[in-house]
Amino acid sequence: MMERRMRGNSHVRCEVGENPEITSKDYLSLFVVDPTLEYFDIAEALGNQAAIINLSTYTSNYINPLDMDVWSLDLNDSQGAIRDKGEFMLGLCEQCYGDSLNSRHKSIIDRCVRKLYIDIAKSREKHIPTMGEFYDLLLEQPEPDAKDIALSLELFVNGSLNIFNNHTNVNAQARFVVYGTRDLGKELGAISTLVMLENISARIAENAKIGRATWLYIDEFHTVLDKEYSAKYLYTLWKKVRKLGGLCTGITQNIVDMLQNYTAVTMLGNSEFIALLKQANVDSLELSRVAGIPQSQLRFVNNSPSGTGIIKYGNVCIPFDNRMSKEENPIYALFNTNLHEKVRDRSKKAFEDEYTEG
């Protein structure tokens, strides 16, 4: 038995076609950012212990990116809440802008975030701001660059993808919470993941105050690392979760690109727990260097059978075989993400139900 709390953050990595969810779901607790809705079956099976928050442009589930405990704000930002929100908004605006932010953009965004919350701190009548208020503040700024930032946000504030321009109305108090983002589409993919992480970050801080540990799993981890400030925000959260008594795990099938990303490599190098499943066409020398796994041990992941691989735990590397029997196995049925097998099983069940009723 491995005590993850003593070892910190982790990664689960595999080749496309492998099933990292089987390895990850064995020890899940609390929060999952799920871009493919592959954890919903588990949440449903847990009943009242779990909550599913499915975000899409056609549901009435909303999370406000600017949500904050405004009642505890002070003019000096002594708790750093405004500073942290400014860092988050740099990442969010960068994703909406679609390109790297220059120094003028950064100054304008930081100025608007600070004004937004300082004005609330000064006011007797407190309220939680929305993206619409931030958008209006940008338009009030004299610089042309501010108008460019506002224009990049327009689709997500006043346009057809304005799902995040609302007050938070979801309840994330269950022990196991799955945030589904698949139906938001590609345009909102990385943006929605950032917003989920900001919402979860607040819950992690709440849990820490009452001595409750938080485990966070981020599937399709690589999608947040393609922009500078998104990656920086995630890296900061990665360290913050650990300091607050939690654990953060990134799950991805896209290891080739991640080995070329400085932030991803740093996070991987600082992870005490790494699970590698089947790999192909990967620079084994580079993977060995970054992950800290001897090159000779990588034979356990080079084109290995599905469900097998190697775990690095601290300085110890352990090959594992996590294959399950498919026949009459409710656990396998919950974890399985093979589309053809799931369709076959549903058809079989429908036939059996019809035969029984007949």
C-alpha cells in the first residue's frame, strides 16, 4: 500500500487508445475535471456521495470566474485574494485572446481586476462581480489595447458562448464531484478547464480550513498548458494544493507534446508518483531523464499490453498489471471507456430486458 499523502502530486500518462482512467479511478477522491464525461458512470454509481456538474451552452449550470469571498476583502489585499484573481484572469484572457499577452495587455488586465475588487472593498453594499462588469471596465480604459482585450472577450461575455457571464449556481459540496466540460466544445475547452480549477481552488482552501484533504484529478491535462499564463496558473495551483494538504494528479495521453513543454516537464519532474502505461514513438532517453525512471525499466511501457505499465513512487519503480476480467465485472463496466464494448453491452442489456419483459 502506498501513502500518497507523504509523496505529493502525480501524473498518469499513456498512449492514445490506452485507458488511464482505469488506473486513475482506483484511488479517486473528491474533484475531477472531466473533458470527456468518462467519470459520470462512477459518480452515478456513488449516488448521494457524488455530484455531477455538467457544463454546456444548453444547460443552466453556471460557474462565475470572478466568484470570491468579497466580504473579507480589504483595501491592502492583505490576504492576496485580489492578486491571485489577477493571475487567474491573465490566464483566462490569454486563452480568449488566442495569443500571448504583451506587457500592455498584462498591465491593463491587472489594473481592471484591482479596480473591480477594490471598489467592492470600499463599498458598504457588497456584491460578487461578473465577467460583464470586467468587460465594461476594459471598455472604459483609454488604451486601444484594452479594446482589443474586450473584443476577444465579447464572444464569451455577450455572445453565444456567454456561459461564464453568470453567477455561480452549482453545488459542489458532495464528497466526489465531477465537472463535465465535453459539451462546451473546443472553443471553450481550455477556458472552461481554467474556470473549473479556479472554482475548485476555492473549495480546496475551504477544506484546508477544516482540516480536510482534497484530491484533484485533471483529465486531458495537456490542454491547459499550451498558453503561458494558463500553464503558470496551473503550476501555481499544483504547488498550492500540496501546501493546503491536498494532492493534484494530471492525466494525459499526449506525452510527446508535454515532453517539449517546460512547465509540464518541471511539474513531471517534481511529481513523486508517476504511473506510465503503454507508450510508443516516445524518446525513451528523454522520458527516462524527465520522469526519473531508468531507461531499462521503460521496457514495461514500450508497446506493453493494455492495463500494464510502471509506477514510480519516490525512488522506487514498480511494474504493475492492472488488467481486469471483462466478463460479469461491474468494476470493469464502470471504468471501461471502449466505445464499441459499451455499445455492445448496452445492446445486450436492452435485449435481455426486452426478453425478460416478454
